[in-house]
Amino acid sequence: MNSLRLIRVTDIRPQALSWLWPGYVPRGKLTLLDGDPDYGKSLITIDLAARLSRGRPLPDGAQGGPVRRTLFLQAEDNAEDTLRPRLEAAGADFDHVFVVGRDGPHTALVRLPRHLRRMEELIRAESVDLVVLDPLVGFLTRAVCVANDQMVRQVLGPLGGMAGRTGTGVMMVRHLTKEGRHKALYRGGGSIGIVGVARSALLVADHPKSEGERVLTVTKSNLAERPPALAYRVVQNPAGQPVVEWTDILDMTADEALHPKPEPKRPEIGVLRAVEWLAENLRDGARPAKEVIDAALAAGISERTLDRAKGPADVISKLVSEGGKPKQWMWKLRGRQFDDLPDLEWP
């Protein structure tokens, strides 16, 4: 057993934070990318790798930096017919993008924590700046139960240590659960320890206000002020390959994207017309409801539309009897005082 020793904080050399994508993906840390299948998570990692491989500006408009290298570990997509064509469509420099293989680029051969030491050797040998695990669970050994917090931390803790030692950012892709009522932070599959060890956590969801678009949001940001959400859509290039097209910067949280509040319904044009008609026809005093309805029908306003307009027009009604006559419903505008009717105790 290794002996323990104390280190004075004064002996610790401070280091500035470094970013692959400022605010979104830090160097030397674990980043989580959550989302449902077919929402473009893998395409986002490919788009980022392509930008890093050429030092191009980042999706939010941040200035590109030095050329960076990415290692893809993909358990669901084949490198030959999926990863390479998509990287080409995104404009990547292939010399700065890697996969792992023995006789071929079959990255599912990697298992954590079994191959962590060998992974670190390869990362150091090629000066890899970003590692993508897509999806994370595809690279865990069978002995690891992703729902068990202790097991998850025993794997991801050393993975984070490797990231820290090498300065490599690690992006872990994860699917969401079906529990739609949960907060965004708790929607990812597996133990809460997964998002717990990540220093940055991103989530993709439908754009609540623009059909056909999606948003990349930030659910957790331990190292910097939470950056804005980014709108995007997946389009096809002339060769038929899907690519990410970034469309807007949004002031939106992950919870707002997952659980958008319904917008208040705007009155229909017919209802607005009926509101104006009621205000005009009741301005001189209370009138029998039947008389008002008949006049409205003659004006081309249906009884259903008239009834829906009563609330916005602030019309109140009451069943009254005057001078021994049969009871009838009377309508009037709230707050009006009338001399032509007895005290009817309008509400």
C-alpha cells in the first residue's frame, strides 16, 4: 500500500484553466453530452473535432486556436462508412483525427477501466487533445453497473485523473431516460455519479419555439459562468451526408428546453371581433341575452364565438325577473351602472 503524505497548499503550483471550447468543453476534465437518439449528438462531436483539426472558429463564434487532435471511440458507428464520411462533410483534417484498432478501426475493443493505461500511452504518443466516448456505456466492462454510484466513480475517477495528467478533454456521450418529468440534470441514464464527476455537462433537446430545430444547452458548468444555449439543425450536404448547421445563440436553460412553458393562447380574429362587437352593443346598458345573441348572429358572429368573447370583453350575466315578467338572462359590461333596471345585485 502506498504511504500517505501531506502536501502544503503553498507547495501546490497554481494552473490556469484551459479550454478546447471556452465555457463548454474544458481541457483535462470530463464533459458529458446527453440527449435522445437521433438528435445529432455524434454529429456535434464530429463538428467540434473538425473545427479543432483546422483551428476554425467554434460553434458559438469563439475564435479558433491552435490545431487540436481528437480520438474517437465509437461503439455504435463504423469508422469506414459513417465516421470518415461525416468528418469529411464537416471539413476535418484527417491527419488530426484518430480511432483505435488492432487489425481494423473497431473501437469497441476498448474497455474501461481495463485499457485506461494503454489509452493514456496512445494519447500521449499522438498528443491527443480530445477523446470522445460515444456512447460512454459502450466502453465499460460488464462488471460495471452504470446505476451504481460507487462503481461509476471507480471508473470515471481514474478516467478524470488520466484527463488531468494528459491535459486531454474527455467528452462522454450518453442517452436520456424516458422519465420526462425529471430536471435536465437528472435525465441522463445511469447513476447521478456520472454527471457528478463531469465538470461540464451539455444536453441536446428540441427547440421549444422553432419546429425542426434543436438546441445545445448546458446543464452543469463547474468551471465557468454558464454559457448560452445554441440552436442548430441537421442538414444534408451535396453528397447526402448529415452535418450540423448552427443557427442562433439563445438565452435558454436546459430545463426550459426540456420542459417549455406553454405560451398563452392568443384570441382568434373572430373572438377579437366579437369582443369589439359586445363592447359596442352593451355600452348603453344591460340587454337580454337572447336579444344580444340574435343580433350577433345577424352580424355573422356565431353563438360559440360570442360565448368565448364574453370573458375578454368583461361581460357578466344574471338571471333576473322584472315587473312580474318571466325570468330571463341579462348581459352587461362589468362596472357599468344603469338606471333602467332595478337593483339586480350584479356580481
